[in-house]
Amino acid sequence: MGSSSRTISGSEIVAKQPMVVLQGVPDFAEVYSFIGSVFDPETRLDHVEKLKEMDPINFETVLLLMRNLTVNLSNPEFESARKALSLYVVNTELLSVTTGSFFQNSTSDLNKGISH
């Protein structure tokens, strides 16, 4: 009796966020470049400072996309993808800066250890 457990959908979470109406069109090159830098271990960017320097429309777009990514990745449908990604180990020998090629070996080597 008492409490019932219910999963909240991503759309419900987003619907509860206050809507901000901004004029203009985001600079998607800047937005996606910033989001990519968040996940790039080679980037030495002060992300908080960069966010503070962004135009408000770009700032809000980054926040919206990151919030959406969080909601999507927390969805149980992504559990198998999360498990596969956690098994993936980057083999630094695959990266070749001198040749400009990302892979020295065949791409099938990337799938070793990941069951389908």
C-alpha cells in the first residue's frame, strides 16, 4: 500500500523544464563543435568558460541537446548499447596520426570482445 513505482518518460522530464523563447538561429557548427569537445579526451578546453562566452541561443541549444542526450541514454532501451560501449577498449595502436588514417588494422578488430 503506500508508494507505487513509476518510470518517468523523457518527454515528461523535458515538459517540466521552463520554456525559454530566444530569437535567432543557433550556430550549429559552434554548438556541435562544443559538444564534440566535451567527449574528446584530447581537448583541453575550459568548457564552463566557453559556455559563458557563447551567445544565449547557442548556450541554450547546447543545454537542450545535452539534456536530451542524458534522457535518451538513461532510457532502458539503451542498456545494450551502454554495455557494448563499456566493453569497448580503445586500442591506441589503431590510431595513426602520421598516415592520417584512423585505423591501421581492419575494422573487424574493433568488434573483438563485443557480442552481438
